Amino acid sequence: MSGAPVRARVVRFRLPTGDGRSGLRDAEAPSQAAPLRTGYLLEIRDSQGRSGWGEASPLAAYSGERPVEAAAGLLRLLGDGGAIVALLEMLEAPGAAPWIGEPAAPALARLDERLGNSASARSAVISALADLAGRRAGIPTHELLLRSVSEADAPLSAATAGDAGAGPASSGYRLNALVPLTGRREALASATDAYSRGIRVLKAKVGSGDQFDRDLELLHLLRGEMGDDLVLRLDANGSWTLDEARANLDRLAPLRPEYVEEAVRGEAMVELETSPVPLAADESLRDAEVAKRLLDAPAVSVIVLKPTLLGGIDRCLDLGLRATRSGQRCVVTHGFEGPVGHGAACELALGLAPFDRGGTEGRPLAQGLDRQGVLDAWMDVAVPQLRGPLLVPAEVSGHGVDPGPLLERAGGDGVI
């Protein structure tokens, strides 16, 4: 492999800034187009001309990472042909997912050195490698992930793993949809749209101070209109102090939310030793030491995994499996990327969902991967794992997303 010609390129494209606070319908209403941000597609091509694709489209407001930082990291990698060759040589090693495990450590260390602190750039590289490995093997990425767990003889009990050996349920897994709490009309319209599509799990972002009071009123409206069939998920994005969190969680308890994400930020999550509602960790997982403590935190029952925030599907898989061993549950979601990043997240979810204990319902949690918001800007780009209100295994190789339409609209040749 070391003497074989390889090719890698980074393509700049534009995508909406959507963060889930309001619905984006750019494809349906071009005159009301949302502001755009920059994203990057990474292509890694092997000596047989097969390509794997990854995406780095960080949303600075949530990840703290700017797109220019992702681009700089990817360009440093492209300037080191030896690093790319080393990554491709991993695909020749034995094992279903050779980028996972100790043998891959030297190549990954070189990768991290080139990328610096860009989690989204690292996620794009691992995604491209996983996509390429799946295309070479002719199987979906999630099958590679499941095989890698089996080959590593992960110490998961039968109760924890469930039907993991058989792969994802062919009937699929539920999705949650985002509902903006921007007003009565908008909230009800969005919730009604989700229900019309068969989705019964709704997630909403809640604020602090006076905004929390207004959000709480709208949440009670939704519960009243939708009834007990509605499953509510809430996300405070770490905006509350400890005292606010304790008070707000008490006020939320009558709504019976499935969980509340990031009630407080970072280390403070560990200090919430008890809670009247289940808690979920999200952005706080970016700190490896904090993540380790959160896996043992008694009030944290769910971890939310975003490859673009945590640095790749390999890190998410490791963290997710560690969480299931601790009795916690996992939800995979996106960071408001475009279709390529979304497809990679779908495959990660399909690889992890079989290890969910099922809780009191006896089935995995809904995944945060509904096609809405940013993806509405590319209605012509299929994410084959999304089928109505469900996430399903698709007959694809790799992630199964064709980036062709994105490349055609990249502006010029888009290559940087």
C-alpha cells in the first residue's frame, strides 16, 4: 500500500446554520432561506479508486469549534501524504474495523497530531475510513462496528447485549423530532407535523430565567394537547446553575420528561447526585476525565453521543459500550451536519442500539436522527437509513450516502 497512489481532497460546501430552535424549510421556501455556514467534505480514495467520505461541519455555538479550524486541520493532514498512507494501511490489517484498537494507535496518534484539537475534522477522517472500509467489504458501517465488538470479545453480558450478535432489529428504531419553543403556534405546528409522520418522541431546548418560565408554559401546552402518548425530551444546554437546575428539575417533574440533557455544565453534572427526573450528559462528555466520572454518576442515566463533538464514531462506540456496562443507555444524534455526517451518525446508532438494555419499555431509546432542519436543504440527497419515523438498517456499503449533489452545488470545484 505504501507505494500505491492514493488521493485525498477536501471540498468546501455551504449548509444552513440550523440549530433546532426553529424549523428550516429552505428547499420548500427558498425566499425564506436561513443563513448559511461553511462545511467540509473529506474524500479518501484508495489505490483501486474506491472512495470513503466524511464531513466536518462544526456549529460553533454548540461545539466551540469554528469551521476554519476544521479546515486547517484537514489541510495539514492532506499535506502529510505519509499520514494518509498510514491510515489507509490500517484498512489492510485484519479485523472488521481496523481503525479501532491498539494496532491502529501509531497511525491515529499521527492523525491527531496533524488535526490538532479539531474534533469535527477527526470525526470526518474516521468517518471516511469507515465508509471506505464498508465499501471495500460491501457491507454497512454498522456491521463493521458490530463485528469489531465481537472480535474484541467485549465483556457484555447477555442481558446487556440482547440480540447484539444478530445485528440491528430489521423493524428499525424510533426517532425523536425537534420542536422549537418559539411560540404556541410554532410549537404546536411542529409537534403536529412530527405526529403526522409517526414520531411520538419530541425534544425541545429550554432556557433559563424568564425564558424557562415561558418554555415551561409551552411544554405544558404540548403535554395537554398531545396527551400521555407524547414522550418529552428536554435540553438545557448547560445554561442553568446548580441551584437553578434543582429548582427547574422539580418544576419539570410533573411533565414526566424521559430525560433532561445538560441541566448544568461539565463537572457540575456530577454534583447533581439526585434528580426528580432522569438526566442525560451531552456536551460535557467532550472532557475525557469528566466523561469518566459521568459514567459513574448516579443521576445520569443516558449519554448522548455526537461524533462531530466527540471526535469520531470510534470514540463514540467506545464511550457507548462503557456506558452500557455501567447500566446507562445511549442516544446517538447529529450536530446539525449535512447528509454525509448524518449518515455516519445513523450507522453508529445502528451499531450501538442492539446493546441497549431496553429499560422498562423493553426496547431501545429513540435516536436523535430525524430528517429535519439542516437536511431539509437537501431533499434530493438520500440518507437511506431514515425511513419515515424510523431508523432502519439499509442495504448499503459504508454509510450509503451519495455526496454527488453536494459536490455539484459546492461552487466551482469546491476543492480547497
